[in-house]
Amino acid sequence: MNSSNESLLQFPCDFPIKVMGKAHPQFQQAIVEVVRQFDVEFDDSRVQSRPSSGGNYVGLTVTVRVSSRTQLDDLYRALTGHPMVKVVL
């Protein structure tokens, strides 16, 4: 089954990741800094931001260029471990 999972993604590829956290003036910049550890050419224009209906949370969609499954997994771990992040999808 693992081999079929590996074939679903062709690397390198652009991969959208949704990151949600409390609305905070530094949230987007903090997430961009984490992403840049894994994609040094990451551009801020590849971030889409959407506040929650109540304005307490914000959802970011970051489209990252990844070259391997390991890089993608490491990025997910870094994002989920960040203190400002509530959910990563």
C-alpha cells in the first residue's frame, strides 16, 4: 500500500498546506519563517489569508515547493509544533 501512496505525489511539486491559528498580527510572518526553513525561495505572495467569521482565528493557505516526501513530512511536523498553530491540514 505504501508504494501506491508514494506515487500520488510527483516531486518536486507545489503543495498547498492549510494552517490555522489564533488571529495575531505576527501569525502570518511566523508561519512564513517556518516555511522558509524548508523552501528558501518561498515568496509571501504564495500565502492566502482568511479570517474566521468571528475574527478570532485566521486560516492561511501556503503553497510550498517541496522536493521529497521527507521534506513535506518535516514541514508538517515543524508547523504542527509551532506554538501559534492550532491545526495543519
